[in-house]
Amino acid sequence: MWGFLLCHLVALAEPGLNPKKTYEYRYEGMVNIGRGMPNLAESGVRLVCKVKIIGVSAQTFLLRVSNLNFEEFNGIPGKNAFDTSPKLTKRIAAELSKPFMFEYAKGRVGDIRTSAEISDTIVNIVRGILGFFQVTVKTTQRVYELEEFGIHGLCQSTYANEEDANSQELSVTQIVDINNCKKKAAIYRGMALAVDNKLSKERGDSVISTVRYVYTVKPTVDGGLIKKAHALERQHFSPFNVKGGNSKLQATKELVLLSVTDTVVTPAVGPMISRGNLVYKFVKVLAQIPILMKKLDDPVPKIADMIKRLAQANIYQTDSATSEDVVVLFQLLRVTSLENHEVLWKQLSGNDEHRRWLLDTIVEVADARVLKFLKNRFNAGDVSANEAGQTLLIAFNHVAAETDLMEMAKEFLSMPFSKSHPMLWNTVVLSYGSLVYRYCTYEYGRSCPVAVVQPLLDLVIDGLKRNNELDMVLALKAIGNAGHPSSIKTIRRFLPGVSATPVTLPARVLSAAVQSLRHLAVRDPHSVQDITVSLFVQRHLPTEIRMLACMILFETKPPLALVSTVTAFLLEEADMHVASFSYSLIGSIAKSSTPDNHFLSTACSVAVKILAPKFGRVSYHYSKAMHLDWFNDDFLIGTATEIFMLKNAASYIPTEIVTKGKFHFIGKILQLVELGFRADGIKELFRQNIQVFNGHLSYVDFEAIFKVLQDWKTLPGDKPLLSAYTRIFGQEFFFADLNNDLIQSVIKTVSPSAGKESPVWSMIENLQNGMSWHWTKPFLMFETRYIQATSLGLPLEISKYYNTVTTITVNAKAAISPPLTDRLGQLLTSDVSLETDGFAGFSKDQFVFHGINTDIFQCGAELKSKTVLAIPWEFSMKMNVKQKTFEIDLPACKEETKLFSVKFDVYAVSRNIEEPSRAKMTPMMPDSVEANKDIEPPKQRYLTSGQKIVKFDIYHPQVKVCAEANIYGADFCVEFEATRSHYIDEYPLYYFLGYTNFACTIQPVQSNKPVDKIHIEMNASPTKYPVSVRNLLDTLQKLPKYATKSCHHSTSSSSSRTSHQASFKAKEAWNGNSEPVFTIKVLAMSGNTNPEGYEAAAFYTPAAQMDNTQLIVSQIGAEANWKLCTDANVDKMHLRWGAECQSYEMSMKTATAHLPGSRPTLKAKIHWKTVPGYMIELGKSIEKYIPGMAFLLGFYQKHATNAKHEVSASVVAATAGSIATTIKLPDVVGALTWPFQDI
């Protein structure tokens, strides 16, 4: 009996609807995006309506929406209010007023059906309404957990029930952990090449989301009736750690029961189709770029017009005002069909500029359409190999990696056009490997089907059968790009000691095979560890292969046991290159602070202590590895740099040099750029021919190297002297060989004896006739998008866009006298004049969006940044190579030129498709305190119980610093302006919140005389003294006789002695045969008046004074007498400046000592006699910080009376593992003993 009653109570509480009733609810959904701080702008939307649910059958119900009102908010809470959007309200109401059918039983929403013309955005809004009815009520348990489907996907839910004894109503609280979903309704695109870092995410995350539902359920005979329901969803996002300030999304929705009536007549409905269950559906969401809202009807003429307009705007220089329109062009291209693409190609391919713009932007369609378009171009052969390579490279790396696209991409490997040019074929193969990597990341993870990588496996096996070294290397590099776990079996066949059958392959192939494991080190670390350890312990293998195996092994993050095994093996290692490389790598990782090396660095620290006694003092002549990094927990950002230099005992020339950089951010690791060089040919050349070489890099060593390089022609023509490759984001996209044939071809082309058959001859002829070259490259550097469902049925998006437009323009015309007749060598004896103008620069636009993005409206927070570099030039030049004379004429500065600028701000944005003119972008930071005095504190609904009103203070710094050059009529200025708020709690995100502007400009200034042009003369041949230098030396000749004599006797002032010695040397140079080895003049020309400016002359003194160098810089003008004189050699320098080099004086000296019975010592001393006042003030300012800095650096200090106007330092090798540093200031002596370790 009690069991029957319990079951009856459970049935009464279980949510249900009576099929013979009509339920009317009031629904309100609202979302706000902003910082959640007082007096900062926010944006949001609100939807209010009435919802009728009409029973059709026992488990089928009809939903209709009426009295809808859609409102937008953009402004500051407390000052601004929601505004109704009439046109958008009408559009949404027209679709929501149509009937929606859904299945419902026992608190579960089933299939949703509606007419086919209803958009997916509207269906998702209905899902947000129906989400209230997806609830599980258990009266037998007060607290319980379930894994159930909802609008966010299959997520973990926690319930808590509480019964009201008076009303018998249940209060049900449901918490949905959106961060813990097995089948989450979310899409992540754009970061497939970044490696996840779980340890970094444990220190903090960039996105955290939670949802709370509160229901009031009344038991009825039909089941639990939801009388009232409320939902609160919060999401915290930061480009850094969310713990350090964040952008907040707060979504609320409420459902209130208004009435329950009997259903009189069930409304008739038309044909309907299934639209799925309650889980949010993403359909064509990636087509809508969140940073703009444009009507996309009839896109073809808009695209053609925009390409023509952008090409014209950037025809000479980058037009930063239109660079943002490139993103609009991407948006339009994404809604076009393949037929539209062909129409555009026919319209625009005839013009070089329009053709290039179309090919550079159509790749951002990023789906099957662009691959089909490229396939048509390859089949038709109406693009050049260069155009095809550039377009395919970007298309394969930006296209959405999906199953049908992989089959389409395979076809490019068998097209004849792909093999028409070696560089194009390399690009096709390597790019396909990159596409496989992204496909496996997105679609399958480690269980990626082997069929996608099989074409590359076939290529490498075919190369092995034909013993074709180049084909094997290319295919292995592509397999390395793919990082497919199923390729390990094939890679093993190329590794000696690991392959089932013995293999004898060139070192270059072995190197490519080992490096092809680099991505598998993350995807299948255990298999890679087995392979690399097996290679490492085989002492008969080539040294560089063992070192590469060690490098890949530590990329797998081996555990302590495996590190200990390697350590034990190294203790018995006889090859010092392997030992030195491994020890330096382990030592570098031991100092790592990045999260991915958290456990590995501990293991390596133990290994270093064991290996240090044997390898701690290994010479730098052996192979080395270096790893440097840093990481900040507040920003969740860090960088790492690695440099590997691989050598062997047979040659001092490195076999391979690799340098790579990594960027750590918000739980991911992105490999930025990797450069690698192999010197097989050069190494072979040195191995055969070098004789006298001791490795000390002395004059004898350099002479031996030079003699060997002269025999480079002895190498086979097909053997590369040098190989190089480049990887970006871990994907290799370029590699090239420099071989004997190529070098000889280049030398023959530029040889002085080359005639009219040389390509250089044609280039010179074109230059004489006048040439013009222009290149523009629009490029979407990255597009990352994270889209997640919200409880309202609206898509929450976090997106980052980085677009750049680069422009280079060169116009030039040359004249040669006498003209060339039969060989290029005549250029060396001719006068050449050149007139040129041009531009080089870029405009980079960066956007970060956090908010709601649909095809009909957008709202959110948006960071908008623009970086512009503009370097225009215009000059004429004359030169004579034989006489070593060069003259350049620059036009005077007539208008302000902004060379570099960075500007960004954060906005609260609102846009809708029906009323584009209503779009708002409100700066999140108010312009001034006065503008916001009347702002009220945020309403209580924005604050939790633990929050309080936070005081803040706005500051608005403006700085402009200019370096004036009045003589030349121009100055260089740096200006900075920012608007920021200081809060009681400062977080990293706040540093970027607000307006920022930084710019570097050149602008005209008032000069003493109008400047017509700036004339620069350079002369590198021995000449007579310039006039100003002759005047200076005349002045030195007239110095008092005692000054000259005093240089032969000791004086009490070392600075006076140095000054007199310098004067003596200058007069000695004047009386001797010294001639300037180089002179340069920079003059401001003004009509027929005498020019003004500066000139510099560098001298050498023959015979005994040959090691001395003198430089004299002089001001040229009617009454100018400012000069700067320097006298320097290897261990000392004397500097004087001012009127005739007599006003100010400073000297510097260094010395080393290693006498028997004493320790090696390095000493340095700076002495000054007179210096300008600003230098004295600067020195006093620095002096204030010396005690504190000395304390932080570990110095101990004491007060002492030292030489005035002098600073000295000494470094003494105190012990075998430490140095002692002593610094003496006029009143203080500081000392530090610094231990070091050579690794």
C-alpha cells in the first residue's frame, strides 16, 4: 500500500501537460554582455512574449507565440534603457507566430516540428523556451545528479528539491555544469594547429560557464505543473586567466503561468518537417562573421565592385581606411556559389590587380566550393604555378577539414598540373599533410582513418622502391605534417635498428624520418618513446640521428623512469657530441617554468645533478641544445625558444641547426616559427679538404676555411651544399636546396663578363626604360571562433580575427653613362643615376568579439585594433662604383607623414539586419569623469550577495615627444594617448580596457632657411680632408705649446693627459699622410645660399698607429663650430664634443690581466671630465636606484671614497665555478660573487 502511494506521489510531481488543456505563459528572456563593473558600457537584448501550449494528443503539443516585443540595449546601466526595435520585432514575430509542434512526456521534450521556411535562428529561440520543460523531478531524493540532454547538449546536472508544507508545491533547483558535457552544443574552429595543454588549464581557464534553473512545481492529477521558472546563466571570458578580470555574459529567462483553460478547438496546421530535439543546432553559423552585419542578397555585383574599389584604393599605398572592408568581402564570398565564383573569375581575371585580389580572398570561403574552384583552375591551366601555389597553400590551411573535402583534396595529388613545377608539387604534398593533421584534430582525434594519409604513405614507399632521395624526403616531411598515428609503421621502415629489414639510407632521409615523429610525440607518445630510445642507444648510428632522436624523445614529455634510463646511459656515453647535446638539453629543460614541462623539469633537475660532475664543463665546441622560456599565471601566457646545433666528430661545421619558438596562451601551445638548416654538402667539403684547422677561430682557421670554400665546385651538381626549411604553427610549408648547379647559374648570371644573354641585362634595360612593380596581399592571418549555445537558444560566440593588407610599390628609372655595350662589368666603371619612388607598409586589423551572434542581430563586447606601418620614399641617386662615390637627394618634408601607429578601443556593440542605421558602437570606457557624474550605480540584479559597489578612477595621459632637426626642416615625434580606469582590484584585463593610441610621425617644422632638398654624399675612397676637418686640425695646431709638450710628461690628471695625447695624434695625422677612409655629408640645400648640415670623416693612421681609428663629426654652417671627436682602438675610447671638440670630454678603457699566481681579471673604467648638465641630472636620477637594485641583485655594498668623475668595474675568476664582480662608484663600492654553470 505504501509503495502504491509513493508511486502515486512521484507521478503527481513528475512534470506533465494535459492534452485537453491550453496553457498560457508569459516568457521573458534577456542577455547582457559587459564587464559587470560600474559605469562601463554594456550591450544586450530582451525578448518578451506570451506563449500558448495547446494539447493535440497524449504526447504531442502545439506552441504558439504572440505579443512579442524585441528590445536592444547599448549604453551604461543606470543611465540608458532598452529600446524597442520595431522592424526586427516584426520580422521575428512573423516567424514565431507560426505553429510549432513538439513531443512531451514525463518531463522530456522530444522531436520539434515546424514549417520548412522557419529559420534555424527562430527554431533555436523556441528551443530556449521549451528548455524550461526539460526537467527531472524526484520526490524520493532531496539531492540527486543526472546526465541528461538539454539545450547545451548531454551535460551533468545537479538537482535539489524542497517542498513547501503549506502550498504542497515543490521548489526544484537545477545546476547544469556546462564545462562538463560529453556531447556539448559547441563549435571550436581555427586553432587545430595549437596543442592542448592540460596542465596550463589546471592553473586557470579563459572561459567558465554555469546555468541555474529554479522551478516552482505544483502537483496535479496530470503531473507536476510548472507554475514559475527562472534561469540564470553566467559566462566569464578573458583573453587571459578569468581569475584576473573578465568579460561577463549574463542571460536570464523567466516563465510565469498565466492561465490554464480547456482546449475548445485544436488549431489546424500546415505541413511540417522535423527540426530535431531540444539540443541546440548549428546550421551555417560560421557564415556569419560577428564583427559586421550586412545584407548579403545579390552578392556577385557587390563582390566585383568591392574588389575593384579595394584594388584601386591600394594601387600605390596601403589604404588603412578601407582595410576593414576586406572582412566584408570575405563575408560576401562565403554566401556565393561555385557558379558565382566562375562568373567572378571571368569578370576579373583579365586585370592583374583584380585577379590577384580575387585569388587572395576567395580562399576564405573555406569549404568545398573553394576546392572545386581551384580544381577547375588546375584543370584549365589558367593560373600560373606561383598563383596556384599561393592560393592552394592558404586554401588547404584555412578550409574546414571534413570528410568529403579530404576526398576532394586527394585529387590534387594526381593532377598533372600539380607536378608541372617542383615548388608547386612540394606545396601540394606538404599542404595535403597539413590538411590531414587538422582533419584528425577536428573529426576523429587519435582514431583518424588511415585512408586519409594513405596517399602520402604510398608516395614515400614508392620513393623508397625507386631509391629517390628527394621524393622520400618530401613524402616524409608531408607525413610529419600529418602526424597520423597509423603512419608510425611506415616511418619505422626508414629507421635503422627499428625497421624489420635493414636499411641503408642517406643521412638527410634519416633526419626527415626522425623529425616526422614530431607531432606523433603528442598524439602517440608511448610509441614514439619506444622508437626514439631505440635509436638513441644504438651507438653505431650517425651522431646527428641519435641527437635528433633525443630531441624528439623529450618532446614526448617522458616520465622520471625514462629520464633516469637516459641518464644512466649517458654516463657510459663515449661520443662527446651526443653527451654534450643531451646534457645541455636536459639542463635547459630543468630550468623550464612553463606548465607543459612542470613534471619533466623536475625529472631533468635530478638528472642534471647526476650528470653534472662528468659533463658540467664540456666545451662549447661540441653539439648544444638550448631551451629558454617564461610563463605568467595571471595572463596564462608564456613563450619558449629552442636552439639546437648538431655536429659530429668528423667536421667542425654543424650538420644541422634548428631554431623554434613557441607561444603558450589560455591552455594551448602554438609553435610559431621554426627554421632549420642542413649543411651536408658543406660538411662533406670540409671533411675532404680542410687541413690546418684547430677550432680556435684564429686567423689561421679563417684562412683555412676560405681555401676550402674555393673548392666548392668539386662537389657533385645534384648534391645540395645547403638545405633549409620553414615551419609555421608546426607545419612545414617550404624547403629548398642550394646545390652546385644553382650556385654556378647565379654566378654566371651576375658575372662581370656576362653579356646580353644574362637575365640581369634585361632587368637593366627595363630599368632604363622605366619600371613599375606593385604587389598587394590581403590575408586573413587567423580566424578563431568558439560558439556555444545559451539557455535562451541564442549562440554565444567568442571570436578573434586578424586581417592584414600589405602593399609594396616600386617605381624606378635609371640612366647609365657611358651606356652598356657588351658586358655587365661596364657598370663598375660607369656613372649610374637612379630616380625612384615607392611605398612599403601594411594595415593590420584585429578584432576580438564576445557576445551573441545570429544572422539577424548581434550584441556584445568588441575589441577593435588597427596597426599601420607606412614607409613612403622618393629620392634620386648617383653613384660610381669605381670611384666609390654615392649621392642621394631627398625632397624636403612638406607634410606630416605617419610612419607607424597602433590604435585600439573596446566597445559595446549592437547591430540588427533590419535597421543597419541603428547599429551602435559605444566605447566601454567613458570619455571622462564629468560625462558620467550623473550615472547611477548598477541595479541590484547585476550584483550578487558577495559583490559591492567598486570605486574607480579614470586617468587620461597624453604624451608627445619630438626630436627636432631644424636644419633639415623636419622633426620626428612619438605620441601616446590612453584612457584607463583604476579599480581597487587591478587585473591584467584592465590594462587593455579603454582607448589607446600610439603613433610615430615625421612632420615639417620651421627652419632658419627654406629647405629645397636634403643632399647626402658618401665617399669611400681616399680623399683630401673635408673643409670642416681641416679647420679643426688648424685649431689643434694652434693649441699652446705646453699642451703639446705635456703629452710627454706625467700629470696629475689622467683626463688631461688623454686629451693632450688625442690632440697630439690629431696633429700627427695632419702632418703625416693620413687620409679619410670614409666621409659622409648630410646637407640641407636652400636655393643659392650655402648649405647647412653635418659631415663625418673616419681616418686610419698608417704604420705604428694603424690600430687606431678616429671619427670626426662636424656641423656645417656659417657660424657653426660644434664637433664630435672620437679616438678608439680595441681596449679604449676617448670621446670629446662641443665647440671645436673642447667643451665636453669622456674616456673609456678596458683591460685584461692574468699574471702568474693571480686569477684572470677583466677591468673596465669610465672617466669623465666635463659633461652636459642633462647627463649629470640623469646620472643623479639613476644613482637613487642603485642601492635598491644592488640589494635585489645580491650585491653587498659599503661607503668609500673613490676617484671622482669615475666608475670602474672588475670581474675576477674567483673559483672554477664562480666569478667575483666589484663595481666602484664615487661614493659606493659594491661586490657580488656569482656562481655559474657551463651547460
